[in-house]
Amino acid sequence: EKGEFRHFMLKEIYEQPRVMQAVLEGRTASGRLLEQAFGSEAGAIFDQVKQVQIVACGTSYHAGMVAKYWIEELVGIPCMVEVASEFRYRPVVLPEGTLLLTLSQSGETADTLAALREVKDRVLATLAICNVPGSSLVRESDLCLMTNAGPEIGVASTKAFTSQLVALMLTTLALGRRHGLSDETETELVAALEQLPGLLQQLLALDGPIEQMSAHFAEKHHALFLGRNVLYPVAMEGALKLKEISYIHAEAYPAGELKHGPLALVDKEMPVVAVAPRNGMLDKLKANLQEVKARGGELFVFAGCEESVQSEPGMQVIHLPAQPSILDPIAFTLPLQLLSYHVAVLKGTDVDQPRNLAKSVTVE
Ligand code: F6R
């Protein structure tokens, strides 16, 4: 039931602090990952993994794209990510030692299941990160890690995505142990994950300012989302949320691609949303933002800390609370979920049941 909330989507956004707790529950102890969380055979399999192939659709695909950055940075092994509808229909090369990692909220997505069935006999092992116990994906995979987010009713995926990200960080830790990730770093990362419930609770306090910001989008027909590095897939997820529930055409670009084409679209009718953390990429992103402003584009920035960027004419900034940078993809997602939600409410769309879409895509 929706309880005090107007829509399931809003309820599910607000459930995220609790969901973060649920996905971590029983998976860590004394600052370390408990590998049994993946099942009793997981350790022997993880020992042999030489690369990871991630396959998923939609929002789950975006979670997979975030994991590529994490796995290549923290584990140091190759990680490929592909949408299932492409992967299943081409002769893919799967080097020895490939772990096939499928991501799915429902565990019943036709293309993801077909991709799994297509290659399961040609890979070292299959791991499903999934939210529905007993789903086809879980039953047909060698290993699984449940996201424990509880039923997701809104068609637009919210808490399932952030819980997938936590599950993917746990997977990164399991693989990292075997490739030189130190105990100290693991403990640091687990400590960061344990801050998530509190952090997401703080982020929900941005709901008011984000609702005000949403008024600038309701009359527009297009929007651009920019991010770099691990926040590029987060920008993609922000754009997908806006299109599916508000029907505003939105596209995401890695900020560095702006001048390779999309800058031609920018004028005062094209709001640009940027996610700007405080890492080394910030200065580059700032230069990109100036390019947008110079063309009359209105900027809406979600920034990692007070010092990074300030509001000025043509640029509204919402600052996120300080947090360990490894949590950036999760932290920056929640405000973008709220933004698309409020824009959709202003436009009067059917938020929980957007036109033409089904919660579970069981046919291709
Ligand atoms: C977007 C959305 C879809 C799903 C996609 C995959 O909000 O919900 O893009 O993410 O259909 O679904 P699952 O994760 O169930 O495989």
C-alpha cells in the first residue's frame, strides 16, 4: 500500500534508507564482506574469475555500467557491459575465466534470460543480482545475490537500482580480494557502505528544493544530462527516469562529448542537468558548464560539496551532503529520481504506470 504517499514511486524513493540496510544485512561483519552471502560455492568460483561480462536491460544496465568503473578500478580485471537485446543476438567472444553477471529487478526480463541461456555453457560461472526470490534468472544461475529491496510497484525503477549498486560493490569486494585489494581498503569501503542509510535519509531532505527546481522542466520538451566517470551512467539513469515518467525527451552524455555534437542543441529551451562530484573531474566538468552557459542554456547542477560550484544567474546548484566518494553513484541518483518524479507530477502523467510501459518485460 502507498500509505501516506501519493504514488508508489515516491514511497519507493523514500524507502531507500531502509533498503540500504536490507541489502547489507548479513553480508558484512567486522568491517569485512561475508562471502557466503553469494552461496557456499562462491569462493571457489571467484578464485578463478579473470574477467566479468555484465548483461542487463534499462535501469539495470545502468547499474552494470557503474560496476564497470568499480571493477576495473578496484579489482583491475576487464569488465564488459552490454544490453541484453544486443548481446544475445551476436557471436560474442567470451575469454576463459569469464563470470557472466546478470542484473535484473524482476528476474523475468526476456532478453536478459535469453542472454543467460545463450552463453551459460560457455562461461566459468553465472551470477545473478536480482530482487525477486525464486525468479527464473535466480533459478537458472550458478550464484545469486538478492537485493532485498522488497516489491517494487512503480514501473520506474528506483530502490531496485540503488540496491543493485550496493550488491555490485559487494561483488567488487569479493573479486578485489583476489586481485590485491587490501584488507584496509575493504574495511574502508564497507564502512562507507554502512553510512548509506543515514546518507540517503539526509538526501531526502533535498526534496523541497528539488520540487522547486522541477518547475523549470515542466514546460520543456528536451533536456540534457551530463556526468563524467562513474556519474556518466548516473546521468543516463537520470535521463531515462525523466523520459519514462514525464515524457520529456532527455539524453545523457559524458560531459567531455558535449562539443563533439550535442552542444549544437543547447539554447534557452534546453535545460542541462549536471552531476558534479568533488573528484579530479570537477574542473573539467566546470569548463563544460561554462560552454553551456555561454550559449544561453539553463544549468541545474547537483554538486558534491559547498566549495565545488555555486549558484549564479543561469545556474542553480543543489549541494549534496559530504560523503565518501565511493558512494557518489548512489547518492547522486536519489536527487535525480526526485527531480523526474516532481516534473511528472507537475505534468500530470500517470507516474506509477507510464504509458506504453510494463513493469516486467517478459517478451522481447
Ligand atoms: C526503468 C525500468 C526498466 C527496467 C528494465 C529491466 O525504470 O524499470 O528500464 O530497468 O526493463 O528490468 P529488470 O531489471 O526487471 O530486468
